[in-house]
Amino acid sequence: MKPIRIGLIGFANSHQKDWLEHFHRHPGIEVVAISDHSPFGTYGGEEHARRLGVDYHQDYRDLLKRRDVDVVSICSETTLHAEQTIAACQAGKHIFYDKPFADTLENARAIVEAVQSAGVKFFMGLHLRLDPVFRRVRQLLADGMLGSIHHIDLIGEWGRSATIHTPWIHNPAAAGGGALINFGVHGLDLVRYWTGDEVTEVYAELGQRTYPEYPVEDTAVVQMLLCGGATVALIAGWGKPVERYSHAYDARVEVRGQHGTLRANFSSAQHLEVCSETVPYDRTTWITVGGYQDIRAEAVDMFVTYMDGEGPPLASLEDGYRNTELVEAAYRAARQHQPVTLPLPEWNLLW
């Protein structure tokens, strides 16, 4: 079978370096070309192209003109996503995408319309859906171990050093926002993924606690009401003092339901604690989910299967739009200091 020929656009999002290594190692993919230049800077793409012996284009539009590129992987600055994705669709390229989907709901609509109009395939690599701890959370909730869900607490924090080495993330012209859009979107997506439910109301408060000198939030607190009646509290930020922790990234979740409570920590990546009436004896158990798994490698396997027409994408075009709608609603709620009801009126323009 002919390999999928892929070109990479943008290395502003550090995930692109990881995707590149997995693309390069996968027998079903051929890395053809790289482009890594924007008004906000360059991020090592040319060095990667030289190392792998593939072509480098300063202008991503030159990469899109190539007939030997089937798919583009886009990991540029958030505010460039729509422009580059629409151009890729117009060039007939399939899309491999990293979060966030778009910087505004208007641009999210434009992306959806471009993908649908061009008839290209779209795969969103929301890799935390494949984390063994988070995937087991979804399974246990679906199996009814806690009964109906009452409340979810979710905390996601990056260490300070992660953003010090990514200066564009503090520039709203490049990032489109701060911790909420560029990091908290993972948590918003996981809530939808775990529960299979949509959000009907959002309230948010944003803060500049760690980096008051920058014009974007480094802390976001989001409260949500799901259609099924459960409430959610999400804290997302990038101010954790890394020197005091063993991991630069920390995510913790607690789910309370009709029959008990579930707790999990992404950093330990080993166990979930479940206290439930459905568990015999002392009603508390530790569930082992196994050791380290290369979730990006699994995502790339899923991508190849999807491109071959033999499986679904990890996350869909609609997931991308829904997550952007949640981010937009949270920013509106923070500006207005009052809850925002979903779906937003703009939703009806698409589905």
C-alpha cells in the first residue's frame, strides 16, 4: 500500500516535534516536507528538515503547492490555524490537526465550512483521550460504576518553565488568549469525552497570577452545567513551581456520582481510586491501568487507519467546533461576569 505523504506546517506548538518523530518512524507514512516560518518566529523546523533529509519551505504556501503531499500536520500559532487550514483545504490536502481548533468561533466556522466544502479528511490529535488513566475513567463511567454523575472536579497545571520557553504563548496576537484556550481546552474536551454529554451553561473567572506582566490569563477557573444535570469545576493554568514536583504537567480528576467517588492523577499514570457501593467488601478499590504508554504513537496509528477508511478519527470536526464554542462561551462569561448559555446562536449556522 502506498504510504501517506505528509508535510508539516509550523513548530510553534511543541507537539509537532513529537508528531514528526512518530510520522517518521511509522511504516505507513512518508515525511515529505516541512515549513516553519511565521510573523511570530521560527521554531526549529528547518533543522528537523535537514536532519531527516527532507525539503524545507519558508512559506507554507509553497509546501501546499506540492503534488507529493497528501496530508498536512498543522501545529502553528493558534491565530494562524484558520488561515493555514483553509488554504490546505483549498489545495486539496487532508488535515492532521493539533489543539486548539481555532482562536475564535468565527474562524472555527470558517474551518468547518472549508473542510466540508473541499471534502477532505480531518483528524484532530487530542491525544489525552488516549491516556490510559483518562481512558479508564471514561470506561468506568460508561459502565455505571458511579451511577449518575453529580459533579466533576478537574485540575490541569503546567509548570512555569513550559511557558518561559514558549514566548509566543504570552502574545495574544499569536496565541488568541492564554491558559484557557491553549491549555484548558484539553480539560473541556475530556469532560465531553468522559460523559458523552454537552454543556448547557458556563461561567468563568480569569487571572494573571504568575505572569502579571503579560496580557493573557495564566489561570482560568471554569464552572459548567451539563445537559444531564451534573456540574463541573475546571482549573487550568501554567504557574506550578516545577522544582517542587516530579512532572512538568499535572492533571487530577475527581468524579462524584450516585454510588460513589472516583479519583485519578495523570502524573502517576498507574492507578485510579474508586470508592463505590458497586465495589464489594470495604467499598474502596485501587484499579491498575498499567505503566507508560506512548499515546501519540497510538494516535498516529489511528490516523493511518482513519486515512485508510477503516476507522473513525480520534476527535472529529464537530468536536473541534464544540470545544471552541466552550472556550468562546467561557471568555464571554469572564468578560460579562455572568453565566453564558449554550449552544451559542452561531451553532445553528453549522449543524
